[in-house]
Amino acid sequence: MNRRRFVIAALMIAATGALAQAARIQGPPRRADLESLPYQVSAWSGRDAAPPDAETLRILAADSYLNRSYAGASGTPIDLYIAYYGRQRPGVSIHSPLHCLPGTGWEPLDIATVPLASADEAGAQARRLIVRKNADRAVVLYWYAVHGRTIANETVSKAWLLHDSVTFHRSDAALVRIVVPIRDAGADAAEREGLAFAHDVLGYLPHLWS
């Protein structure tokens, strides 16, 4: 582990500990109504996807989650997963896809940060991964929704959670993840479609939680 990674890991551990300490003075976890997200989002039509298995749900420990598949004009399935945590506390916190995907057999091939075009929030960003599992490849976009902020970076999201936990006694947050399979048109086309869907769904998300 190089020095930069060591420092980041140390900061993450310190922030997690501080959040756990701050959570003791917070009230009950906040709630979200993820199911109120429409099945029709602009030109995208959605349907419920199979729920994660019981062991995955136990590990994720989200207070609520949504798992759907949307499709637009191209017919490419776009998987949308949202995990909401009403309060960060020991054993219950957001899991980064950078850690979870390799555990399910997906190998990251390329990692970048990309802007999310949003009329409501300047500077919104997502993490973009190109991943492979056997012969399958996919583009993964994900971000953290933290009290009106759309954040790609895990360390930055932890820092804001710590700030808001101490200042406002709030540590609720959500992980939003979009997965687009890479087909004959290639990774760039899959990324464009994922970003187009992200642009359309962004405006709905603040209404799912307070």
C-alpha cells in the first residue's frame, strides 16, 4: 500500500469511528420512500428486478433499497439500485461498489470520475467503472447522495457525513448505482446511455428522502 492509499484508508477509518460516536446522540433513523420513484422516468420504462439474496441484504444492512431495470428506445436494460441508510451506525453504513463488486466476481478494468449534467446541482459527479466478469462487460455509474450533494468520492462523502452528523445531527445518506451492459456498440455507447438515464433520474431522487 502506497502512502496516499494509507492516508486515505486512515482517514476513512477515523471518519467511520467519528460517525459511530456522533450517531449516539442522533434520533431514530430517517426514512425514505424509494418505491415512490416512478416506473416511467422520461423515456425510460422500468420494472422490478429480482431482489438481492438474503445474505447480500444482511451484509448491506440498508434501511431500505430499490432494485429495478429500466429500458429506453435502444432496449438496453439499465439496472438501477438504490440503498438508503437512515443513520450511519456501527455495522450499518454505505458499502462502496469498489469493494463489493470484486467480491461478486466483477473485475474493475478502468475507473474514472465523470460529471453528471444536472440543472439542479452544479458540480454533481459520479464514479464510472468498466468491469468484467468472464465474457461479460458493463459500465457502472455510482454516487453518494448526502443531504443535497451528489458525490463520487468515498472519502469526500464520509467527510460530509461527519460534518453534517456533528453540525446537524444527521448521517442519513444513499448510494445510487446504475449498471449498463456493454454490447456491440461498445463501452462509450453504454456510458452515454447510462449518463442519459442518470440525468433523467436525478431530479426524482431528492423527493424520495427528506
